[in-house]
Amino acid sequence: MDNCIFCKIAAKQIPSKLIYEDDDVLAFHDINPAAPVHFLIVPKKHIATLADCTNEDAALLGKMSLLAPKLAEQLGCGYNAAGDGKGGFKTLFNIGPDGGQEVYHLHMHVLGGPRPWGRSMA
Ligand code: AMP
Ligand code: ZN
């Protein structure tokens, strides 16, 4: 998609602080973090919103969801349910104007780290 900032990041036309990349998705730090750890998991395929996903995207959405705890763990904000019960993180999709979406290329926010956090994602 022309003029899509996350397509441009995926194509390496715009730099990002990359955390993870494979054939289908990439993850990079949010440029305006709302928590000590705040990164985005983004499909390489351009899909505008979660509401535009179809059953064909089920595996992609599953992959994004499963990546969130793995990358959170790598970045020091994982949650180990069998451990001391501390830590943890939040995953979030904003969808459409009332959902607060600003970039119309599907992305999952992952926020974590010790509270209090910064700007509200509400
Ligand atoms: P949303 O409101 O869900 O569309 O969130 C878009 C997010 O993308 C915001 O948290 C922005 O800070 C973030 N963002 C915008 N441009 C960039 C960029 N070039 N690199 C990293 N994050 C970005
Ligand atoms: Zn795009």
C-alpha cells in the first residue's frame, strides 16, 4: 500500500527499532511509548484493521497472539503463571476512530513493565 507507514517500515523504507521479523510479521518498538515496554506486532501484509480480517487471516492473528508473550519475555516484561505471579503485559488492538486507531495497518500493541505507565491507551 502506497503511503502506509507500517508498509514502509516492513519494506525498510522507514527505519524502526526492530525486535523480531519473519516472513509474515515484524515487531518493533513504538515511537511514542505508553509504558516502559511498548512494542507493536505488525503483519507484513497490508490489512487496514482487525475488522477487515477474514478467516484467511486466522493463522496470522494466531501467530501475532502467540508472539506477544514470547517477545514480552525477551524484553523483560513476561508473565510466568507458574512463577511468582508478578510481571505481565497488555495486548491491544485499536479499531477505527472510536477505537482510537491512528495507523490503518493492522497492529497489536504490547505494553508492559513496572507501573505507573505513561500516556493512556484508552
Ligand atoms: P494506533 O492508535 O493503534 O493506530 O497506534 C499507532 C501507534 O503507532 C502509536 O502508538 C504510535 O506511537 C505508533 N507509531 C506511529 N508511527 C510510528 C513509527 N514510525 N515507528 C513506531 N511506531 C510508530
Ligand atoms: Zn500497510
